[in-house]
Amino acid sequence: MDIRKLQRIVVNALEDVKAKDIEVLNTRKLSDLFGRVVIATGDSTRHVRALAKSVEEQVRAAGGEILGVEGEEVGEWVLVDCGDLVCHVMLPKTRAYYDLESLWQTKPKRAAAPAGKA
């Protein structure tokens, strides 16, 4: 399946179940394992599980393959491996703690200059 089509399916699946702060990261230049990382937030462990289940069901319904799902038991962070796209659905505190956006960014963040220095 085309990566752009897969990305649309995953984002739509997350939006259908009211995910928050959906972010899509192009990781093609950073990893040969997958081309996209999608990160989204759920309000509770039940919501996180429902979001991941929606992604899983809609990708399969579109003819895509799910290689694995991890973290459903606890529900704080569920990873759905769609092959060329990996979807992370997390609680807000878990997302803030692991800060995957910084890990997978293509441009390094500049540190702020200390106060009083320019």
C-alpha cells in the first residue's frame, strides 16, 4: 500500500475516535525500517485502546497488514505496527515523558541561550 494512502487511513482512524494532537513524522531519511511515525494522544487507557483498535481495523479493512500491536494490556502506550508506518497512541503524561517527536525530528532543536546572553 502506498505510504500516503496508509497515512491517510491511520489519521482518519484516529480522528474518527477523537484522538488529540495527531502528529505525522516523515522518518524516511532517518530509518530504513519505516517511513512514517504517527503519534496521537488519548484521554484515558480505554480511549488509547479504542484509538489503536480503530487504526488496526481500518488498516485491515483497506487491505493493509498489521504486523503487530503492543501495549494493549496496560493501555498507557499502544504501538500499532503497520509495516511502513508505526502508530503510537499514548496518554498525555506518557507522551510528554518519552517525547518521541524530539527523537524522530529531522532538524535538531537549538538550545535556548541562557538569560542575559545573546
